Amino acid sequence: MMLLNYKKQRLDKTNPWTVLFLDNPFGKASASHVLDPIFEIANKLNFQIIAFAAPEIIKSEISERFPVFYPLEIKTDEKGRGVVSVSGQVIYGERIRRT
């Protein structure tokens, strides 16, 4: 995807933004030597990364790299079936720290 965007940038002489929706794209990777190139390339090629992951696997090293963080809570009925509502809170700058 990044290579296609780079080619589009060269052909059109424009700098378009591309949004990527990714499901747990980082896995266990949280070292800066892995994350730095990913975010640097995304920034230079105008990629907006929207990543989804379970709260228990989100590491602060990753969440701190995003300017906006939306922790979502899924609520179910009293029997634990079906989603009743999804609520969330926007966090700017500050992140959830796990110990």
C-alpha cells in the first residue's frame, strides 16, 4: 500500500492522504527500531493509521505514537449476549499506562 501511494505521489505530483484501517498491526512488536521506520514512512507518505486492538494487548510504546487514542468499552446485556452499546472516551496526549 505504501509503495502504491508513493507511485501515485510521483505520477500525480500531489501529496494525497491515505487512511489505513488495521487490525492489531503491531502484534508483539513495540521496540523503537521496529516502530520508528513504520511511523516515519507513514508520515512521509501521508498515511493516517487507524489501528484496532484488544485493550489488554495495547502497549503504551505504541499508543503514545498516535495523537488521538479512543479506548472503547463494549457493553452487553445482563446475560452477556449481544452488544447493547459501545461507548468511548477520546484521550489527547495522555495515555493509559499499564504496570
